[in-house]
Amino acid sequence: MKVNEREQMRVRYPCQAGTFYADSDKALRRQIEECFLHRFGPGKFPKLKENDRRRLISIISPHAGYIFSGPVAANGYYYAAGDGKPNSIIILGPNHTGYGSGVSIVTDQIWRLPFGDIEVDSKLAKEIQSSSSYTDIDDQAHRFEHSVEVQLPFLQYIYGTFKFVPICMMMQDLEVCRDLGNAIAKVTYDKNVLIIASTDLTHYEPQEIATKKDQLIIDTILNLDEEALQTVVELNNVSMCGYGPATVAIIVAKKLGATKAKLLSYKTSGDIINNGRSVVGYASLSIMR
């Protein structure tokens, strides 16, 4: 991109630096490394592999504050580093704020974070938007939303520089997910792209109930069954915030040749603070060719 074109791109400033994660380069690096070394993390630092034949299509990753979900997320990013670096990353997250369109994508923006700026992959974002019936170009949904933002420091830590596409989903029903999933698959079938589905699982229920509900969700992802995922959420009243992003990830992955999924880590906030009265569930899963 030419310098003058880059200068015309709008800057999106972080809304969660200093709350969900540390707001300085040094403190954030230390915090992420503590997640990797945590007893619920992989126990070691990731090493980026030189690999032209990546197998990993998608990661399901939690998005709470790093003190709670960071060790679980670290398992997914450790796995991603070992699979090699993609050319672009698509991050799908739920809309917690109610701002913006039903499905909101950003096409011309720079996101400013403690580790430095990240540029939106404008070409890929526009291709996805033009191929989807429900997706609007709209940055309002992203302005105060954390579900995409909290994935970025981990990605910067393992990859350094990269381009990405942020997508925020308020509408998460199966029809919308199929439309968006088909659009993403259509424009990425010949590209080296990683898809991140940002979601937490059951919210604020006792540990015993949360783990049972979350296992039902995890099983549908392991079976690569997007219809079952949506059905389990509805019939069991699962308060999973990002079931739409996870559904899209399954749809895209299968169209791009996925053959299996793997659970990398599952814990709850109760496991972190040793209090199971009211917990939130966190899982990292990989979907691979």
C-alpha cells in the first residue's frame, strides 16, 4: 500500500487495553508469556514454524480478560504457531454492544494496539462483503467491541506483522452463518488464510451445569456439525455468546477441506479462581485439513 493510501485509513484505538489486557508493550508481553507458561497453558513458549503447507484452517478461541481466559487461549495460539504463518487472518466475533449492523465488516482501517499497528486486509474484506448478502461495511459495531480485539495481541506475539479482517456478528442464526460462511469460503479457497472464531461458552452458571452444557457444544464442534451446534444452543439455553462465529468457522472449514477438529483446552473461570458458584466457560479448539 502506498504511503498516502495508508495515511487515509482511519485508526481504530483499543477499547480494552488496560482492562482485558495490559496497555504497554513490556507489560503485555510479560502477561502473554505468563499465559503460555500458566498451569492451564501449554507450559512453554510458541515457536513459529516455517511451513508452506498449513493444515490449520480455524481456531475457536475465548475472549475474556487474559487473567481468566488467557491460558486457555494460549493453547490455541501455541498450536497455530506450530502450523506456520498465514497470509491473512479473518477474526469473527459476537456483538456484545448492540451497535452497528447485523453483520459488520471493516474494510479500510488500522487498529492501534500496545504491540503496534495492524492493517485491515482491505482487498479481502471487500471481497467477503460483496459476496455476502447480510454483511455491511460498518465500523460502529467494532468501536467498543472486545471479542475481536483481544485476539490480536496473541496473534502479534506469534506472527509479528500481518493483515486481518474483523467481522462482528449481531445476527447469528444458521441462515446468516451459512451466507457468511459460503462467502468467506468462496473468496479464500485459494488463499493462505486462518480463521479465528472468538467466543466464550456458558456464562454465569454453577460449574457443574456449565461444564455439562459446554461439553455438548464442544462435541458439536468436534463433529464439525454446524446445525447441531445451533440446535444445542437453542434447546439447552446455552449462553454461548459467539455461537455464530463458531458456526461460520465450521462451515468455512468444511468447504476448505477440513477433516477433523481437536479440543486443545477447556477450563472455566471457576478453575482459575477456584470458585465454581458462577462461572464462564472457555475453550480452544482447532479445525484442520
